[in-house]
Amino acid sequence: MYGEKAVELIRQLHRSPDGSLPPFNEDGIRQVLEEMRVLFEQNQADVNKTVDGAPGLFPGVQLRHAALERNKRCLLAYMFNRMERLRAMRWEFGSVLPPDIKYNLSEQEIQWFSRYNKSLAAYMRSIGGPSGGGLDLTQDLKPPKSLYIEVRCLMDHGEFETEDGTILLLKKDSQHFLQRSQCEHLIRQGVLEHIL
């Protein structure tokens, strides 16, 4: 039956759990493309016969054309859903995929993931104006309510210069209202804590 191999690609992708990516089915895609080539050649031959005056071939041409369109839609859906899962994994895992997931990707998907990483990094660097170092959008999967947060110093740190040139004295138990992007590294180092 026409289109069964293409539908099997979709089923295979649908059966895999969310957050995972089954191995790229290159053989299945090759079989679907071969079926499409055969259908197209049969259609071309029947259309030529119809032009020469052979009657009754048009319903077969329509059936094969519908099968071609279905196969095309299934292939596009397969590729699109793999790209969507790959995009979600970029936000979940960061710029480096775990080896077991990377093993399941085709060469073209690896290239796409690399280009997506570069585009995302360039966009994040562009946020915040010319003086800013950008904004890491992958840091919080839920958008922050404010770009500024209130922090408390856990230890004496000394002077801290913000991006706009303001100098703050970070002394133990002092509280400050700073841009999230400017003080994240101090929070990770244990110098500051975020006050909720």
C-alpha cells in the first residue's frame, strides 16, 4: 500500500518518549524517496499515454499523486518534529548534547544544531545594548519577572563595578538591587545570595 513506509516513520517518532530522540531512520527515508520516485515515473508515463490518446488512466494518476503528496507531508512532519525536539534539547541540555542523543542524529541534524547554537549565542550577545555582555536566555527557562534582583552579601568582597560604571562596596550583610546578568557569577561563587 502506498505511503505505509512514510507513516511508519511518523509512528516511530511518536512512540519515542518525550525528551528523547530515536535514531535517524535513514533507511526508511531512502525507501520513501524511492517509492516517490517510482510513483512519479509511473505518473509521468501515464500522463504521456493520456496525451497520446489512451483513455481511463487519469484516476490512477490522481491516486499516485495523492500518495506522493502524503509521502511528502509525512517526510516533512518527520523532519520538522525531529528539529523541534532538537531545539527543545538545546534549551534543556545547553550547547553540548549528551553522547547518547548525539549518536542518534544524522550529520545534517548535527550541522543544524551547531548553526542553531551559533544563532542563539549571537542573539543573546546582542541583547543588552552595546555596553552589555548580553543576556543568557537559557539560564531561566521561565522568564524572569525583572532584570533586576535584590541580593545580600554573604561575605566581604570589596568594591564591585557595574556595567554602567557605578562602584558598590560589597560588605557582609549589605543588600543591593543589581542587574541579574551582572551578579550571577557572584551568586554562583557564594559571595551573594538572591533574596526572594
